Amino acid sequence: MAATPRPRTRRRDTPPPRTGDNEVEVLRGFLDYLRTSVAAKVEGAPDPAARTAQVPSGTNLVGLLHHLTFVERATLLGDRVTDWPSTFHAAPEDGVAEVVARYREAVEEANAVLDGCADLGAPLPRAQPDKPSPSVRWALTHLIEETGRHAGHADILRELIDGSTGR
């Protein structure tokens, strides 16, 4: 018996940003592009499917965005994370809207820190005196890599849930 195909929802695919002429504008432009893309993948996804594992590893949309919230906060705001695997699991009472709102709040706070960092080679102003801060350049590059990786996961998971594609 053949599986019934899911209806496809195609979004217009947004091309990569055409950012400014300097390194800061390019890095921040791509990071914000990826942040917006991954939040859009989760936003509007139906509960409980958005928190249901779609692959054997247990990965789900809500968990991915919950994890990325911790990544933003640890990388740019200096929050300590002692159990990274647990960051992939949102609380059972957290719905899609709550997780998206927390992610956007973390991004807003992180951007406020970045707004005060003009020198990419300077260390981030983090409040962890026992741990050296990475450079702003390293932090931006890491966030682009981490967010891009999980945005790709979110693309696949969202298509498995309801056929939605595009950014």
C-alpha cells in the first residue's frame, strides 16, 4: 500500500543577504539571515508534531530552537551550560510560540552585545572570569556555523511534519 503524499506548502525561497562592504556587516547579515530562517521554520509548526521526534536520534523542531537559544546565550551572553544534550529538550509545557519568543529574546539580547563590539579581534565582553572569552569574529563564525547546521535540520523536520519548504 502506497503512502498518501502530504500536501506541499512552498514558501518563496529568500536568497542570501546582500550585506555591507565590511566584515562585520557581512558576518552579522548572514547570522541574522540564518536566525530568521530557523525561527520561521519553527513558527507556526503544529503542536504536538513540532516537538515529536521525526528521526531516530529524537531531534524535533522545538528542541532545535530551544538548543539554539542556549547557544546564543552561552556564546554571546556568557551563560553557563553544564549539560548540552539536555538543551535539545524543551519543557513539556513549552509550546511553539513560547520557544520562538525565547529564542527571539535571546537574539535581541545577543545583538545588543554585538552592537557594542566594533573590533572583531577583541574578546567578547562576557561575565565568566574563569574562562577566556573568544574573539567577536570567532563567536560570529561559530554562531553562523551552528545556526546554519540546525537550520538545515529544521528544513527537513518541517517538511516531514507538514510538507512546508523554503525559507
